[in-house]
Amino acid sequence: MATIRRGDGGLALPWARLSRAAATRRQKAFLLVLPAVALLLLFFILPYLYLLYISVMTQSHNAKYITRFTLANYAQTIGDLFIWRVIFHTLRLGVITTVIALVLSYPLAYHLARASSVMKGLLMMLVLTPLLVGVVIRTYSWMILLSDTGLINSLLTSWGVQPAHLMYNDTGVTIGLVHIYIPFMVLSLAGPLQGIDPDIERAARSLGAGAWQAFWRVTWPLSLPGVVSGSVLVFVLAISSYVIPSLLGGFTVITVPLLAIRTITELFNWPLGSALTIVFFALTVVIVWLFLRLMSRAMKGAA
Amino acid sequence: MHRSIGSRVGRVAYGTLIVLLYAFLLLPIAIVVIASFNSGNYLRFPPQGFSLRWFRHFGETASFTRSFFFSLRLAAVVTVIATGIGTAAALYVTRTAKRYREFLRVLMIAPLPVPAIITGVALLIFFYAIHVGTHGAFGLVVGHTLICLPYVFLIVSTVLANFDRTLEEAARNLGAGPWTTFRRVTLPIIKGGVISGAVFAFITSYDEFSISLLLGGVGTTPLPIQLFDYLRFSFDPTAAVAGVISIVMAMLAVLVTERLVGLESLYYGRRS
Amino acid sequence: MTAISLRSVVKQFGDVTAVDHLDLDLAEGELIAFLGPSGCGKTTTLRMIAGFEMPTAGQIWLGEEDVTWLSAEKRNCGMVFQNYALFPHLTVYRNIAFGLEMRRVPRNEIARRVRSVLEKVQLHGLEERYPRQLSGGQQQRTALARALVINPNVLLLDEPLANLDAKLREEMRFYIRTLQQEFGITTIYVTHDQSEALVLADRVAVMMGGMLQQIGTPEDLYRRPETAKVADFVGLVNLIPVRMKERCGAAIACESTLGPLEGRGPDGPGAEAEGWLSVRPENLHLSGTDGAAASGTDGTVNQMRGVVRERAYLGSLIDYRVEVGPALTLRIQGGAEAPYHAGDAVAVGFASADAWFVPSEEG
């Protein structure tokens, strides 16, 4: 093979040129992500770090805080029986909401996953419709239904049944939370359920499993990833909800978000509010982590 | 025989259950619509009669109309920003990023799983400390953009992940430079994802509550906060009117997306 | 004149060497097929010529120009992708016009050229369709038209028929060949289908493991493979292990476990060279053991005995597997007129002109 070399001949030169060109191209491309990264670092990561910083500063009556390191805020949070009751109450509401939402969402998601493709589009629209109306308005709607003189109670009275207290207590808050978060649960479940080939269920049936057994032994284990992700999502959303506990709970139901916001915006106790927020945040992370570990072990066992 | 009767009963029960669940899901929406057109102060059965008085009341209440238009403007600004930087970030992360790809991906969607109310608290304290964003709409724009960015990023990333890059190679092969290739081939094909992301961002911002509760101020109160304050003390169906407006807007958004994405599928030749 | 010249081109992806010191020259108007199993480096080579990959070392010349570092859009290579890569948001017309628009060709000129190429690929009347409204064959021809309309210096085809059904694939082979000759365009055709390569190409380059194994006319490849790998990859082959005893020009005499065998061989290997005699199944003849009646073919100097182990009816011929020695079974395809069955003792013969010596790798 002839080795004629025209132009700039040697190999080193174009290589250097190429790698330099590639480097500047990559640098230029980084400008694409720069605005988003700057926004998130400056107004997301930094504020959270600042919250962490405030939580170890000393409380003060005439300033936001005094720049002196202390763990007193955490001691106060952890030592306060009232705060623990609020935390426990919030977590309990979260668990109850998640379980009910799961039970109600599963049939919806299953039905959706097995519908024809035309029906699927329509049903998906129906599931998503509530999301298109703000949480405040949806809560208002539940207030119309659940209040002492509301629709449900006026119907009950007209039938001669004793009216029930459905609002300004845990019942009302739970109903509101479940309703608001069902679409999220359905969406999380529908994906994995759709991924299960109907032939697998048919195979189980052909091997002699009844409808219920086929579901319990085949469909349910295969849908567990959706159950787990949906449950985590709904749990986290439910315990950090603010509108529903305040409107449907009427301030008789106190949850951590309500308490934290009140501590910061009404009592102006930034250090304590920050500590409370962080304790709650950490607790949530631990619970979710434990749940995920437990479920992954269960899923391994099922497999 | 026994089994087929059993399965028929089962099927009817299953069907009824599904219908009831959809009814539960959609009931509050129906209630809002009925309440807004009902003439009485409270909604009772049967409804007291058709009236537009609550619409009139909503229109005449300056605090509502001011908040309504503020929310629209806020959502528009946030949509433009979030769609722009979210799409750009998705392009970089799915295509160019190498070593830091996973880190960037997590960073971009980080505001999604953490409770928005805590993000709001952190932002509020931070803004007070650095003395910006406490007046005017700056804080709200920043906070809403944080919440909307992950949606745009996720939707556009999904579209880009499914994008067949040989199309770009084909364009280069036919003589198009990088920028022409992006403008003439890439952008038209990912347009559907960008539009869906934008619509999602708009609705999310318009309905956003937690961030708005903490960062809204005098004269910069988004509609959900105005309604929330109103509902704490009064109970009349003026709030339902805002609900109907929301529903109409959402339907418009769906129509707009349908039209744009529909046009696109015409491009793609799905409909002929 | 040389249209494409690859000069010891190397491409590495991390630690993996996809293309290993490839040297290749294409003459103007020639159609070369790159043939090899998947992952052999043939597509990578094509992508380097198109400018989608930069070689780790070596040079690529198109005509008189070193294009090694030239970006893809400046190379004027027409390419047809395996999945066609038709722009889904543009009509057939706009797809084909795209390359001309990039070259700032005046609008009426574009219309004229698109119309003319549509005529050539028989797609007139489909201008306003979108790619998804076309059949596989129509998409394929649109992709061809889009690549040809820009008057490229070379045409690069990456498995262009892989996504078509068997019958259409057969038709398209001849069609592509006709079109290529009509345009007189230098063409590289990447495929893993050996029959496609043999039918279409002026020359076939067999690649394996990033290296060029052999380049030659289809007949060279089929009748005179240089390595056992090539013999095995191109068509069906029987490889009989032998040791060369003596040679006289191209004629060679070998010894094997089946006794002495005669054949032909390439220049180079001399006496004592280890290797194989490669014989194609259709060149082996079966006859009964009872007499010489059936083996009437002249020049059938190589004879052996065996037992039919398997027999498969293929319509126009019968496919036999005949055991002729310990651990040696020959594949023989013959006409249906000699119906032997499993267990029959048979005589096997082949002419020395049909046996080609392939040296073993070490030799």
C-alpha cells in the first residue's frame, strides 16, 4: 500500500486538533445544562443546607436566631411529647391513607391495564381528570359533601338517619387524602400491571389455578414493584400535605407540616421549626428505606 | 355450571366496583360544577335552581380576579423558563453527559420526591436571609420553576431516549450541519414531548399550593392561596367558580395539546 | 482511478479493536460488498467512511481528497441506513429534497431532480405520503432515492435489505444492482448475508474480527477461499484435513485419513503443508457400491466409501450426511435421481478441479 501523504501529513497534528475541537464542543454543550444546575444548586440545595444550618443555631426572642452552635433545638424536638404525638399522628394518617388508596386503586389499575387501547385512553383521562383541578378546589368539594350540614348529612337526615361527623376530624382528612392521591397510585400500578402478559394468567388458569389463586400467586407478586413505588409516593405525599389537614381537619387535626409552618411563620421560631422539619424529614427517609428493604426481601422471597 | 354462575356474579360485582370507584374519583368534580351553577348559598338535594350569581360574584371580587390573572401570568412565565432550561438540560444529560450523567439526572428531579412544603419553608428562610425574593414575584417564580422543572426534564428525556439518532446521522449525511440538523430534524420530532412538558408545567404552576402559601405576598397571591384563605372563613360557592374555570382551562390545555400533537401525528402520517 | 482508499485504518472503542489495520482500494464505479458476521467491523468501517466515526489511526481518502478529519456533512456520501432513517415528520418529497435544500439548490431545480429520481425508483404519485404510510419496499426505495438525488461521490448501503421479507429481498437485490450500474456510482454494500454479497458485488471483502480475511470476485471467494473461516462463512463446505505431499503448478497431491486425494491449491504452501481440502456439497457425487455405473463423471479421481447417516429432502435436491471415516461426515447435495437412504453404503467421489487446498492458520 502506497503511503502518500498530502496536506498536513503526520497523525499527531489532526489528532490534537480533533481532541481540542471535541473538548470545546463539550464545553459549549455544558452551557445547555448550566441554567438548570445553577437554579437547583442556588435555590434548592443551598436553601436546604441553610435549613440544616439554622437548625443548630440558638433561638432568640428579638432576632431570627443567634449565631451560636447548639443542639438544643433537636433536644427540644425529640424531648417534646406533644411533638411526638403530632409526628405519630401524621405517620398514622399517612399509613392509613396509603393502605386505603392501594386497596381502591388496584382494581382501577388492573381494569385499566386490561382494557382495549381505545378504552385505555378514555379511562386514563378519567383517572387524570381530578389532577387537573387544584387541590384547594377538590378539598372544597369534599367540604360541601362532608360538612355537618353538607350533602351527605342532609341526605341522611332526610332519610331519618342520625347525621354523622364526617369533617373536622381524621375521617374527613383521610377521605380527602385518599381521593387526592388515588390517581398517583393508579399510575404507579398501571405500568407494571400492563407489563404482565395476560397469557401468564391464562397459563396459571390452564394449570388448574382458580381466578383468585391465579391472581394471588401470579399477578400480585409480579405487580409488587408498582405497589412499592406507588405506596412510597402516596405515603410521602400524604404526610407532607398541608391543604387537606387544615381545611378538612379544621385545625383540630394537627400534622407536622401544619406545626412546622406555624412555628416558623407565626411563632417566628426558625431554629425550632427547622429542627422539627429535619427530624421529620429524616424520619420519613428512614421509614421509606425500611419499607423498601422489607419489600425487596419479600420480593426476593416471592421470586 | 356452578362455576360459570359464580364467575358471572364475580364479573358483575367487579364491574360494579369499577363504576363505583370512578364515581368516587369524579364525584368532587361533578359537585364543583353543580355548586357553581346552583343559586343557593349551600348545595342541597335537589339543587335550588340554575344561576350565574356566583360567577358574577367571583368576577366582582377584586381579590379573586387579581389573583386569577396573577396566577395565569405566573404560570406563563414559569412555563417558559422551566420548558426552556428543562429541555436544554434534558438534551445535555441524555446526549452529552458522561461521568456526571447520573448525578445530574438525580439533581434535576430532586425537587419531585421531597415534600414541596419543606422546600417552601427552606426557600422562605433562605430568601429572608439573603434579602431577595421577599417582595414581588421573584420568589414565586423561582419556587414554581423548581417544582415544574423535573416534569419537563422527565418528559423531554423520555422522548429523547426513544429518539432514533440515525435520523440525525442521515441529516448530516445529506449535508446538514449540527445546528440545521437540530432545527430541521431533532426539534420537529421531539416537539410533542416539549409541548406536553410545557402543558404539564403550566397546570402544575397554576394549581401549585405549598410553595405559593409560603412565598406569596401582598399583591402577589396566586389563586389557590386566595381561595384557601377565603375557605377558612366562608363557605359559599364562589370557590366552585374557580374550580369550573380550572376545569375549562384544563380542557383547553388538553385540546391545545391534542391539536398540536394531533398535527404532529398527521406529520407522522398516522392519520391520513 | 481510485474512488475510495482506506489506508491502514484502525478503530478502537476503549479496549476493543473494532477495525484492525484495514487497507482497501475501490475503483470508480465498483460495487464492493463488506461481508462478515455481526460485530466483524464492517458497519464501523462504513460509518468511518461516512464520517460518523473518526478512525483511531490511518487515513481515509475519497478520490483525491483526504477526508479522515472531515465532518460528515461535507463528504458527499449518499447513505442508506439499515432502518432507512427516513424523517418521520417530512413527506417522501421533502425527505428526498432535504439534501438538495442543504446544498441550496434552486427550488425548481429541486422539483425537477426529485421528480426524475422518483421516476427512477418508481415512486411517482407517492410524493405527499409520510414514511409511515409506505410499505417496507417503498420506504427502502425512498431511502435510496434520497441518497442518490444528491449525486454522491460514493453510495454507502448498510444492510439495506435486512428489514424486508425474503421474497422482496430477492427482487431488490437485482434492482439495486441495476440502479447502481445505471448511476455508475461507486458503492459499498454492507451485509451479513453471503448469497446477497455473491449476487450483487463486483468484489466481496470478507471481514472477521476487525480484519480483512479475503477480497476477491464472488467466484474467487466461492471456489478459491484463502482460509477455512472464509470457506466456512461463504456457502456450505466440507473440509477434509490433509497434508500436502507434492505439487505441480496448481495441481497438488495430498494424503489424508481417507487415503490419497488430489486437488488444486494456491501459490505458496509447499510439500508437508498442513491444511484442508475444501469441497462444496454440490461437487460431491454419490454412487452405489455395487458397481461403477453411477460414477460416470470424468475426472472423478478422488474416491471413498461411506454410509448414509441422514437424508433431508429439499425439493430440487436431496441433502445427505455421509460418514466416510472416523469423526468425518461429509455433506453432499445431489439430484433426486439417486435415492439413497439412511444406512445405505455408498461410494463418494469428487473431481480434483473441485477440491481447493486451504492452509491451516499456523501455516
